[in-house]
Amino acid sequence: MLALFRSRWLPINSVAAGLVLLLFWWLQQTQQQDAESKVNWIPDYYLTNATISQYDKQGALSSNISAKQFTHIQELGTTDLLQPRFNIYLSSNGSAWFGKADEGLILDSGAQINLTGNALVTNGPDILRPLSLNGESLRLFPQRNYAESDKQVTLVAKYSHLTGTGMQLTLDTQRLLFLHQVKGTHSVPRN
């Protein structure tokens, strides 16, 4: 009777022991991968209360970005920004754009800047055609003089106030395209 009992449970015990070993191996592999990925995400440098300036090929200042903290991660090719403030100088028409946000992310050595949280982009000092954009998320492409968003954006201009979802803006010509759900007002100045 004892031999019959052992022979029935032997395959079940073998399978259970194999499953326990497989589970132990899987947990070890997962922990090792987590440890390796954390090592890859360690910043190679960070700066506090700093300003980074970029120049064009002719040596003229094309942009500068200030932030409370810059955190660069070489493996990802990104720089995280805390409370960024920036200026983009357009050589084509001599105008400038300014902006700020709660957080930012620089990609491709400054080719793209993602702004999140109370993002503002404005050409404020332009007396003839002032334009300000506010939103939770804006993407800037300084080298292309271009900005865009997939989220809701509010435009405040000299005589207009518009809100829309999705936006594309060419900075040097101020050509603006709202993509969806546009609402707004336009007033005519009194003489």
C-alpha cells in the first residue's frame, strides 16, 4: 500500500518541485534585470541654478535655457529640467520667443524641448503682433522655429483669445493652426 501511495504522488511532487525551482529562477532573473536597469538610469551629471546657451554656425546666440536643476542621463540622451525658462532668438526676422514651465525634457541635444505643467510660450515684447500660448504640454523645436501640442492650448493675442485641442505654430511667421474643438473671441479695436 505504501509503494502504491509513493508511486501516485511521485510525478505530482516532481512537477511541484520543478515549478518551485522555475519560480525561484524567474524571480532571480527579474530582480537582476531591475538592478541592471536602475544602474543605466543613473545621471552622469546634474547642474543646479544653471543656464545653457546654444549658438548657430555663425556664432550668434540662438537660444538659452535656465533651470533650477538639469539632470542628464547619457544612456537615454535626455536632460530633465526643473522649472525651465528659455529664450529662442530667431535670426530670420530678429524676433525672440520666451517661455517657462514646471518641468521640461531636452531631447537630441536641444533639437526638441518638451514642456509640461503650466507651459507658456510668448513673443511678449512684440508690440505689433503679441502672441502667448498656455497649455499643460508643449513641444518646441528651436532649430526648426516650430512648436506643437496634442493637448488643449490657449492663445492670447492682441485682439483674440482662442482655445483648442492640438496646435501647430511656426514661430518666425506666427502661422498658427488649431486642430480640434476651437473656441474663441476676437475683438475689433475702437478708433
